[in-house]
Amino acid sequence: MPGQTHPQVPDALVLAPEIALARARAHEVTGPARVLFALAAAARLSGPVLWIQPGWTPERLMGDGVSDWIEPGRLILARARTAIDILWTAEEALRSGAVPLVVAELAALPTLTATRRLHLAAEAGMRDGAPLALLLTPEPGGVSGIETRWRLAPAPGWAVDEKARWLLTRLRARMAPERSWEMAARGDRLVPVRPRDRPPAPAAAGRPAPAAPQGSPP
């Protein structure tokens, strides 16, 4: 309508340099550590988080399992009876603008129409901020019409120095190329691992470690 003003979409939710999630949109996360990605995103926001799970699966979020990332009291857990109920609940929560983050665990990929409805609902939910949705999908993922697609999995040799590491891959984004990062936990954050933070590669079995160059300190 003429003269009608629309709230401006706030800046993206930045998880780490070059790793960001546009608000008022739906994003997909796949891989064996996809729940961890969602917890790391929740840790960067304030307020309640609606987490919707299929009611027909035995998996549950436990307070001890999330407390390193967010205060368990921030979670609003919902158990849906059908796949349609999961998407309907996510859509209504986004449209209400009552929570900044909606996490939906999906057993199968939604249709393109369902994805578009989530985008529209998130846009309609803009108040002082804008909500976003994370769709956690089984591998290999592939939700149609999604804003971005990510995969998080344990990195090879992920605890060689007793510090867990993960491989995060941006599989799809409208304005950025595919790329991967090795990530580590720092408090309630997932941060890229710098080269000097990586443990030294173990010497191959039966081979001595390379000698230090002449003139190097012992």
C-alpha cells in the first residue's frame, strides 16, 4: 500500500568470518553433526528457541547435551505427529515472530512450495528483528529453494590432540561459492581452526621424524 513502511531485515547472523545465515530465510543443515550446528547458531542469539522433532523417533535433546552451548531453559521442545505438522508448526512460529530461531528436524525433504512458505512466514515475522529457520535433514540433503545449505561432520582425526574438530562445508549459497572450513569449539562458539592451531601430523610408521634444519635451535 502507498505510504506503508516495512521493517528492514537486520544483518545476517554471523557464526564466524565468512559463515553467516541471512535472517528472514530458511536454511538447510545436513551431516552427522547437524544438531551441533543448530546449537552453535542458537548460542549467537538471545531469547527462546523453538526446536521441533518428529514424534515418531526416539531421539531427544537432553539438558546435559546442550548446556555447553545454550542455557537449556531457552529451548521450547515440540514433538510433531506428522511431517506436515512439523512444517506447519515451523511456519506458524516464524510468522508470529515470537522466537528468533526455529529448528525443524525433518525425516524427508520438504517440497519447494513448503520451503517458499517458510521464507514468506519468516519475512512476515519481522518485528524488532527477523526470525530464521534451520531445517535439519538426513544426508545428502537437497531441499529445493533453500537459502543456504551446510554440512557439518567430524573432521578426519578429529580428536588426535584430544580437541574435537569438525569439517563445515557450505554446499549452497545464493551469493557465495562452495567452501569448507575446519572448525573447533571455543566456549559456545564454532570457530575456524588456524594453521598454527592444528596439531603436528604424526610421523609415518617406521619412518623417523624429519631432522631439524641446520642452525635451528634444539
